Amino acid sequence: MKITIRLIVSLVLVVALAVFAFSLYQVSNEKARLARDLERRSLILAESLQESITPLIQANAIARLNRIVEKFGNRERLKGIAVFDTQGIILTSTHQLKPQIAQPFPQAVNSVAENRSMGSFMTLGGQKMYIYTVPLFEEDDYAAGALTTFNDISYIDIRLREIWKDNILRFFTLSLLVVLSTMLVVRWSITGPIARLAEWMRELRTTKEEKVYPAVPPRGDVLEPLISEVTHLAKSLSMARAKAEEEVRLRLKSDSLWTSSSLKEYMRVELKGKKLFLISNREPYMHVKEGRTTKCIVPAGGLVTALDPVMRICDGIWIAHGSGDEDREFVDAHNKVRVPPEEPSYTLKRIWLTKEQEDGYYYGFSNEGLWPLCHITHTRPIFRLEDWICYQKVNELFAEALLEEISHEESPLILIQDYHLALLPFLVKQKRPDAKVALFWHIPWPNPESFGICPWRQEILIGMLGADLMSFHIQFFCNNFLDTVDRFLESQIDWEQFSVNRGGHATLVKPFPISVSYDHKVETEVATIHKDKRLLRECILKEIGIQAKYIGVGVDRIDYTKGIPERFRAIERFLEKYPEFVEEFMFIELGAPSRDHIRKYRELMSEVEETVEKINWRFQTKTWKPIVYLKAHHTHEVIDRYYRVADICMVTSLHDGMNLVAKEFIISRYDDDGVLILSQFAGASRELKDSVIVNPYDIEEMADAIKYALTLEPSERSDRMERMRSVVKEHNIYRWAGKLIAELSHVRLAVE
Ligand code: F6P
């Protein structure tokens, strides 16, 4: 638009200048022509009167002169006539002129003196006139006086004004034509082709069709060279994209390595730019007060470890409970904050809960009820009616927040995480049947007998079956879930497709073993920076203040499902059984306090501390102790240092959905060294077959496993690690997300 206005303004200015110059020329020409005409007419009149007037002057016949002057002085366009003597004094003149004529009249005096006719424009009595004087001579050439005609020239002004008026009209007509033609030309030849080109390029950028590039490129007139260049560019872009899309498709089929960029590309192709909505109880970033400052921490736990990298590349919305004591200070008016703080990549929307709601829903029903119900660790679940009421209420709160976020999204993709939000799928689908909802259950699913003790088992199952895709880490949990549904709900189970049909709605039940992120580039960089493992090891030993030949490491939330006391007892037994490792082997436990408002967890924390104290007391020497217990919230960077120097890593869960510590340890070992001792009751044991698998209840076996791991041949160690690394690298979190999202987006809804 701006260019059209600029073009029009400059063209109109040019037209204005041209019309003005032309008008000036025309006016001055016309003025000169009219003046000449006046002069001619005055001359004719003066000459025709000359003969009759001259003798009358000589005869001083003033009365007759008067009559002639009055007779001729009334002609059209003539204001009057005057006759002067040789001194410029009026002898006679038209009646009304007399008072206005100065005497002596200079033009009459000059005309007689110079003996020639003279004409000039002047104003007399406030009127503009053309005054023409002819000298009068007697027969003997003796000067007799002068005859002057006073011509009305107002018609000249009128004529000149008309010329200006006509030309102004011409200017407006021309300007209008210029404006119209400029607009048409600009539209046809510039803005039109540009708009078509832009639309064509937009289509090219966003096209969802499987064609190489949008049909015919637009025609462009003056833009033809540009269009032809852009078309070439577009073709190359389309071809590159088609290739990338083909790669994505092939990757989906062939299971080749998924990376953050391939997931990003996959999301673009498959989801066509749709946003992802992720909902969990635990938020990925918490603002907490530490002394006088506020820190933004990443909470311990597999959920965040796994899903933060996915959200970073998908730029969706993550809705979670704002549980950090400083969280409210960092959100906007919509309770949103962009995270991670150092590189904002997606939006975290925080939900606020009252202390009572948190107690009943999180500590109570979720963690004293469902957690021990699903983990077979012989910890009795506690079901309180008030907790259940809170649990329902909070699930409704999450549903409200989510429904608000998706209100403008068509068929949104929703990933709900974990046992805190079992009722959410049903609540959402009730209001938005077009939404595609997956519920990922991060913990195990027990057999029907175990689950059956929950007083609200049916309500929970109905809530979960609101999801279109219900996923667990391993097939075994899927089977347990289907058995449980079969046992407690009126429904149809398809054991071939692994789906539940209930009330016209189908829920697919599938395993998606969760994982960690793997980025070859990052790994290469880290490997270059920390290539000297020996230095890092010395540094860590110095920090701890203990000397040892072998280092074992454990990383856990302090939770009774993790088998921490069992692990320590196994270390005690190992030192008892293999005393040659006393002062040689040291175990570092990085334990993050968790759920400490629950009695069982507080008891566990005391038990862990007492066990460490007891074992250390029994074996420690002046410069060595067997267990270093670092109880704190450790960042991923800190944990990674310990992983990289450890000879063994122990994951001894009594029951665990997956356990990502096992996978994190493996992925951090770019040196292909280190041995993983892994509980057979952790979901990870299904994939990490080259770990040393143990039964955490069997202390004797675990003690031997430590010995076995520490004395493995280096080549055997690296072979095992290499194989496990290729499993985790391939089955990384991007693959998990890609596969899960693909499954969900291909779900066919009853409303479609
Ligand atoms: O692994 C199960 C899980 O509940 C995850 O969802 C979560 O990351 C982790 O345990 C930590 O639990 P919490 O959020 O209660 O600290």
C-alpha cells in the first residue's frame, strides 16, 4: 500500500507541476494576445476619430468635441475617451472619467513629445484599464494634442481566470486518471503478483499435501525474473523437504536413529504444526527459595528427565502443579512462564493447589494410596475418603485448566502423565471428544488381585479409559491392566489389538518404554572436554576426602521402592564375603529427599541413614569408609560427573516402572566402560540385558554381583557397555515421543 501511495503522490505532483507550468504559459500568451487585440482596436478607433477631432481642436470647438467624445466613448469594452492639449490638459473627456484622470496626463504629454502612439495598463479609480494614446497633428505637422481611449480590461481577467479554472479541472481529471491507472498497474503488475507469489510461497511452506511443491508458480510480469529465481529456490526447498519427510517416514518404518531434529521434523510433518499439550503433577522447573536467593531447580525423577527434552523441541504447553515456594513470583497473569530459564523453549502453565488439596491429592491418595498399590513392595496402601475427594477435585482443576488452553485448538493432542491424573482423560474427553488423549503411566501396573483392594478401582479405571491411548513401560503392565479392566469393568477386550471397547469408545493399550535423550553431537563435545577420566576421578575422591580403587554409585529419590537399604546390606555382605575389597571399594549414594511429609518416607530416610552409619562404623578406617551418602537435590551435571567415574552403578529397585537412572548411567559412559547392576524388577531390565541382573531381595546374590562386576575383564565390560549403549541410543526419548505421538495421532476417533 505504501508504495502505491508514494507512486500516486509523486505522479500527482508531477501532473500538478506540468499543469501549472502549462497554465502559466497559456495565461501569459492569452494576455499578450488580448493586449495586442486591444491595442489594434484602440488604434483603429483613435485613427478613425483623429480626422474629425484635430480640426475641432484647432477651432477650439469644445462643444462639438464633447459630442463626439460622448458618442464614441460608450462603445463596448470602452470606458471612455479623452482629448488632451499638447500639455496633457483635458480638453474634453467622457463624463465619468474626468475626475479620475490626472492632469497633466503623462502618457498624453509623452505621446505628443515623442510623436508616437503609446499603450499601457494602469488602474484608474480602482479599475484596471488599457490606456491607448495617439498624438494628433495638424496638416502642417504642428502638434495639436492627443486622443486617449480608456479600455475596460476586466474581460481579460475573466478570460484568464477561466483559463486557470479550466486547467485546475484538467489537473483534477488527470490526477484521478493517474490515481486509477497507477492503482490498476500496481495491482496488476506489482502487488498482485507479489501477493500471489507470497501466497504460493506460504502454501509451499505450510503445505500438508504430499506433493513436491504447490502446483503452478504464479505469473509475474515485471517480477518475472524474481519469480523465476524464487521458483528455483522453492523447488530445491520442496525437494529437500520431501527428502526429509521421506527420511522421517523411513525412520518411522525402519527404526533408525531418532534425534531431536528428526523428532522436530517428524512433528512438523505428522502434526502439521499442531501444539502438544502435556499435563503432569510434577513441574519440570521449580522456583525455590534457597537462603536469601531464589533458585530454579529441575526436580528429581524420571518424568522430567524424559519429557523436558521432548517439550524443548515441540514448543508446546506443559501444565503442572506449581509446587515451588517461589513459583508464583515468576509467572505472568495467566500463570505461565517460559522455560527453561536459560533458553526458553516451551510454556509451563502452573496450577495452584491449597495445602489441603496437596495433602489429600498428592501426599494422600496419589502417594499413600496409588503408589504403594501399584508398586509391589509390601507397603500397605492407605485409602482415605477425604483424600479421594481431594484427588477428584484436583483432577477436575487440571481438566479446567487444560480445557481452557485447548479451547481454540482443533482436535488437540494431549499427553497426560502418571497416576496423579487417572481421572483426567475421562474428564477431558467428556467435554472435548475431538481431542486425542494419551495417558502414560510411569509406574508399574499390578495384577487384578492387588489392584482390586482399591475402594475406587472402577472410578479410576473409567477415568483412565477416557484416554484413546493408554500406555505403560512394558507389555507385562499392559497385560495386567487389561486383566484388571476385564475383572472389574463391563467392557470388551480385544486381545489381538490390545484395546478396550467400552460404551462406544476404544482405548488402545500399548507399551512405550520411556528413555533418556541422546545427542551424538553433545556426546562428542562432552567427551572432548572430559577425555581424562583419571583426573575427574582424582578430583571427586579429593572432594570426598577418601581414597579407593573402585567406585560404585547409586542415584535415587529416597523412596522405599528403590531398594536402598537392600543395596547397602548387599555392600556390607560383599565386604564381609570379599574382605580384599575393604579400603579398595567405596560406594557413593546420591539421594534426593522425596515426599518427606509422608511417614513411610521419613522412616525410610532414618533407616537409610542408620544403615549407612552402621556399615561405615563396622568397616571404616582412618582414610576410608565404604559408603558416602550425599543426601541432597543434585543437578544433572553433578550426577553426570559421578556416573562417568563409577566402576559400577547399582539400580536395585524392589519394583520400578522403568528406572531412568540405569539408562542415564549408560548414556553418560561414552568411554564404553563401567558395569550396571540392575534389579530384575525394574522395567529397564527388559531392555538392558547386558547389565548384571539381580534380585534386590537376594542380598547374597547382590554381594556376588558386585564382586562379579568389579572383576569383569575390561574387554567384557566394554562389550557389554557398548551393546547397552547402542540399545539406549537407538531407543532414546525422541524415538519414544515420536512413536507415542504417531500412535496417538493415528488413532481414529468415533467423532471423526
Ligand atoms: O516415576 C514415577 C514418578 O511419580 C514420576 O512421575 C516422577 O518424576 C517421580 O516419580 C518423582 O515423584 P514426585 O513427583 O512425587 O517427586
